[in-house]
Amino acid sequence: MSVVNHIRKIREEKKIPQKEMAQALDVSRQTMTAIEKGKYNPSLELSLKIAAYFDMPFDEIFYLEGKK
């Protein structure tokens, strides 16, 4: 199974520029691009920071493919 995320969809719905989010999370824009495209899975710490940044439950952002 692979981890899937809705980061890009949520970020765009909230009209947050990728660069702004990357700066707030102290990662590069390239890292955010890779995470949004599913080419890189963030660490647990970064995943929790993303959930806190969006003020959303973790499992509304990330899930295992085939589970939803």
C-alpha cells in the first residue's frame, strides 16, 4: 500500500501559495512539490506539522491507498 495525500487540493482550496506553505513549514518549495505529487512521503513530524498548519485531522489529509 502507498500513502496518498490531499495537500495540494486543500492548499488550493484555502488559496495558500505553495511557497508560503513551504516557508511556514521550514521546507523547500521543491520538497512541497514532491510531497504533493506523491514522489516523497514526509516524515511523521512533518506530516503532523502539515495537519496542524491546515488545522485538520491527520487522516483527512493522508491515507493509505485502497482504504478510502
